[in-house]
Amino acid sequence: MRLLHALSRPSTGRTPNRPTALRFGTQKINVHQADRTVEPKARRPTGGPADFCLIGSIPLADVLERLRRHDVPIELGPVERHGALGAMESIYFRDPDDNLVEVSRYPDGSIGS
């Protein structure tokens, strides 16, 4: 965690009952506490796990269609979430190592600057 701060100087967002969010411009990394769980999360959480959010400009329906064509199960979504720039829509799935991946889109399709 100290390395991330030293290299990029992220801002930190705290919302009650949610993981700490490290914001890097328009992107964020959620850092989960070992003694408290939130859903969705890594399938086999370990001390200090994190998930990440990828912001896209294409409609999530297109992302969902591509994931379905490749037989990628959807963990959750589309659902409304709060990102580094405000309200957004997200879908969640797992990578081949079972890590949780979030792909999101802001209502106006922006990906920030």
C-alpha cells in the first residue's frame, strides 16, 4: 500500500461498510479489510486482497455480449455503483485465476482524462 502511495499519490475514498478505494485519476482499486467482507469479493480472499475496476466507453451490453460469447459467467450486474467520478453502471466477473474483475461505464460514456 505504501508503494502505491509513493508512486502515484492516489486519493483515498472512504464509504462506510465498503472497502477503501484508492483513486488514480478516473480509475480505482478497492482494498478490503481482512476482518470484514463485502460482496462481491475474491472467491478465496486472503490478507490484503484487492479488486480492480476497468472503466470503458462502450455500452455494457456490448461487453456482456462479448463475455457471453466466450462463456464467461457474470458474477453480478449490471448494477449501479459509485466510481471515482460518481455514479456508474458495473458488471462483475472472474478472471482465469478466480480474481474479481469489475468493468464499468459512466452514464455519458466518458472515461476521464
